[in-house]
Amino acid sequence: MAATIYALCALTALACAVLILRSYFKTKYRLLLWSGLCFAGLFINNVLLMMDRLVFPAADLSTWRLLAGLGALLPLLYGLILEDE
């Protein structure tokens, strides 16, 4: 059951990233770019979570997951604070 939930979370983040980035390429609205990059990073974070919990249960990938989460949120934070539009 956990594998199904982890996979659905990852696929949802991937779908959000694809849809938001596709919308960015149509409209060139910069906040969509930062949001799409954030969701792409959240997808990577979810994949690392699946690898940590299911594929390599003996290894501790929590540091890599936290770094991926931070890397996912930084573009959105940049876009919200420093972009003018």
C-alpha cells in the first residue's frame, strides 16, 4: 500500500510540473516557470523517498531528500520574492 501512495504522490508532482511548465511555454509568465521547477524538484524528492523507503531500506537517504526538498523550494522562493511582475 505504501508503494502505491508514494508512486501516486510522485506521479502527481510530475503531472503538475509538466502542466505548469507547458503553460509557461505558452504564456511566458515567469511565476509559472518557478512553480514548475518547484514541482519538478518535488517529483525528485518523492522519487528519493521511494528509493529510501522501498528500494534501499537499510540506507539513510534522508539528507539527500532534504536537499532535494530545499532545492525544489528555492526557485519558487526566488520567484515569489525577487521577480517583478
